[in-house]
Amino acid sequence: MVIADPSSRLTLPHYRRIAEMLRQTLASGALRPGERVISARKLAEREQVSLPTALEALRSLEAQGLIVARPRSGYFVRQVTTSRGAPSSRPSQRPVPVTMSAVARSLFSNADARLVPLGAALPDPAWLPTAALQRSLLAAGRRLEAHGQGYSLPPGRAELRGQIAARAAQWGARFGPDELVVVAGATQALRLALRAVCRPGNVVAIERPAYFGTLLLLEDLGLRALEIPTDPAEGLLLAPLAEAIERHRPAAVLASPTVQNPLGASMPIARKRALVALLARTGIPLIEDDVYGDLAGKNQRPPACKAFDRSGNVLYCSSLSKTLAPGWRIGWIAAGRYQAQVLQARQAADWAGAPLLEAAAAEVLASGDYDRHLRRLKSRIAEALRAVTAQVQASFPEGTRVSAPRAGFLLWVELPRQIDAREVHGLALALGIGVSPGPLFSPRADLLNYLRLNCANAPTPRLLGAVGRIGELCQQLATRGPAQPRSGQGWSVGSADSP
């Protein structure tokens, strides 16, 4: 079933027929990736339809991830390999139970702090503003005195909630301090959000590929996962999501619209608006994981989906773990109309937070230290991404494709199909190198020929040498011939080519 872009309000009689004809033309290879598609005006003349009808047909293809619009230039064929199929060219998979914990344990049971850190998605400790963090702790300790060793009762310290709300207002959020609950990191925020809107056995729509921490949460809460195709550059695809909603009626959608893990994709603002509108119409809550959001944008970060929420349907979750102080476990949730349920679940979970750390975090945000640190951090990440990407291109086997994220510090690497990333993980681990293999990022434990690399580390000779060594391992595995048939290969994540 081919459906229209959910963001459109037009219902026109011929656009589906025209869109399907254009889709078949693209599948035939008549137009190569990057080539310009017929203009809407010429398409309208050729098919003898109105200009809005022609535009709707092109927008339908854009929603399916087959073409991309460029301002004042028209539509162009997206950089994907047509022989493997566009991500949305197949209906969404059926919901499946999640059983990720055994996979995660088997892969990380021997993890060692001395590993070259290409696996875990954490910033280099040397890149964190240690002096500023220490100053804030000392200042908070002096101010709170003995009270700093007590409890911070839900919803958390007022000055921290005020700082978070003020910063969010800069990108368009409309929640105030009283609509926030401070929690122990983004993982707890996501857990509380899922508990507020789901019951065991419910279906949750997630991105494909998805952050494996999300999958572990779904498993622990007894929820089933429904994978939605996700574009490597522009995030969750709305047409497959709308079809999945029609077929399976999930209890919630859990997504990272800004800097998705592991792809690094960020949805355009128009698509974020459309996502919020689609879910508001259907009454399905959006759980928004925005833990990497502050790493997007140069001078001003882009708005999260929460900026477009007018009905309280978006449960917004974020933290300081990926940017400032992972060990402080400072996170928050603005749960909209589910605020009371989240607050109750927070009180039942572990009752209280750490007042000294909450006060210190408020101090860092208020002083300007956080903004100065973010500018340095984003510059360092950009340099590391360039260096690691160049090393992958130089040392990995022919046929390897790598994402080119505009923000964040994760690279999603597609290996030739005969290479099993689980084997790469094991061989790399024996050499003292950590990587995250693709099976971690799908409830089906497929995506066998994908790796995620963490680039939030200084591109030292040791680090780049480790990337080169992984490339050598992949070269060796690629020469062994075709791998045995694998289950779960009916749909691929799509091209990881540079956008």
C-alpha cells in the first residue's frame, strides 16, 4: 500500500497514480542518485493535472525517502542504492518481542576500561570541563552546606528546572519549570515515559536502527517493538509510520528526531511538525529522546519536536550525559499531559535525587560555562569525525559505506554483506578495541553487516590506528567469500551514503 505524506492535507484524485509511476521510473535506474527529477510544473503539464496534484505526487515520494527537495532547485534522486530498496518501500514489520539483554551481555561481558573507546557512546573524559565542574560543585557545596548531603525530592531543585526551561525556551519549547521532573539520566526519563503511557504487552513504534538502550527498556517493561524505516540523513519516515499506525495502533512512538543514535540523522523542521501533528491527530503519544540535541546547530540548536506540541502529547526526555557530565546522572522529562503519571512513577522508582549535583548543574548552566564548553566540544567532535571517516575510507574494504552525520559523534558503518559485525566485535575485543555491532540496534538482532563507531575522542595515532586495524580485520573477513544465509534480512536500513 502506497500512502501519502501524512503532513499533507490535500486529497487529490491522481497523485497516487503519478507517484507510483515515478517510483517505478526510479526503481528502473533511469535516473541516477543525485540527478534532478522532473519539475512539478512539467509533471503537471505532462500528466495533464493541476500543479498541486503534481506537487503532492513529488511530496509523496519525498516522504518515502526516494527523492529530496533542495530549496529553489527542485527535487533530486536521493543517494541510495536502488537495488537494495528504499527504506520505506516495504510495509512496516510486525511487532516483535524484545530479547536484547542476552545479546548485550554476550557482547559486553568482557568490556574493559582500557579498551580503545570506539564502542560506548560517551565523550572523551579529557574533553569535559573538569575545572568548571569542580568550581560548580564547590560553589554549590558552600551554598547548600549540610543540606547538600540530603535528598532532592521530586520534581527536583527549582533552580535547575528553571535553567533547563529557560534554555529550552530558546529553541521554542513552551514548558515551564513546574512542568519538568528532574531524573537520574535520560534512561530513567525514557523508562518513566514508557511506564506512563504503556502497559505490558503494548506495541511501541521505534526507529530502525534504534538505540540499544531503548530496546533493553522495552524488554524490561514487557513491551513489543514495531520498527519504522529511518532515513540515514533525515530521520524517521512518516509514510511508513502512518501505515504502521493504521495497521497496528502502537501505544506510543519513541524516537530521537534530533541526532538519532546510531545514524546521526536529524529530521527537518517541517517533518518534525508533521510528526507531532500526525500523532496528535491519532492520539498516540510521542516519547522524544533528545539527549544529543545540544550538539546540533552552530550558533542555535534546532527545535525539538516538543516545540510544536500544543496538546501535551509529547513526552520530552533529555540529559547532560552526552555533553557535560555522564557520571552526574542529571536528566529531565517534560511529560505534557502525562506529568502526574510521570511524577508518581518517579516517586515510586527511587524517591529522591542528589541536591549537590542538581545545584552544581544549575550553576554550570547559569554561569555560561556550559555554552563555552559546547562550542569547544562541537569543534573537537567535527575534527574527530573527519579524521575517523577518512581512516574508515582508507582502510575498510571496498563496498563499505559510512554515514556523514551533521551533528553528534556517532558513525554508522555499513560493511560488505558477507562480513558479520559480531565477528568483527569479537576479533577487535581481542585486540583491545571496542566497537558496537549492528545486531545491538534491532530487536531482531539482525543488521549483521553494520558497525557503530564512537568519534567523541581525540583522533590520536592510537585511536586512528585502532580504526585502521578494524579495517584490516574487515578486509580479511571480506575475502572469505559469501556468508551463510541469515534470518531477518528482508529489509535493510538503507544506504549510509553521505547525503
